[in-house]
Amino acid sequence: MLQTFFIPEVTKLHKFRSIIFQQDGAPPHFSIDVRQYLDNHFPDRWIGRGGSIRWGPRSPDLTPLDFFLWAH
């Protein structure tokens, strides 16, 4: 999803270099390959476990879609 859709579309934006990517809490999204991919496309600009911007692991702000879409 990131490679085929999100990255190609978001790089077209004028302010791409100021975008901060926020990773969700799914365990597969923390593999070394995913973290390296995010480091390459969002250097020092992504939030998540192992990311350059630290955020509390159980913070309700970390995964707002979990609370909005799934009502958790």
C-alpha cells in the first residue's frame, strides 16, 4: 500500500518535505524492512515504534483511527 499508492501520491504534494508520517499500531508495520522504508522516504519525520519521533506506546493519540473507525 505504501509503495504502490501512498508514497507516489504524497510525493506529488507541494509540502511533501514537511509531512510527518504516523504509523499505526499493527505489529507487522514494525519490521526492519518497513522501518528502513520509512526512514528512506520520511527521514526523521515518522512517528511509531522504532521511529525517529518517539510517542507513547499506549497513547490514545497514536492511533486515532482505532478510536474513530473501530470505536475502541
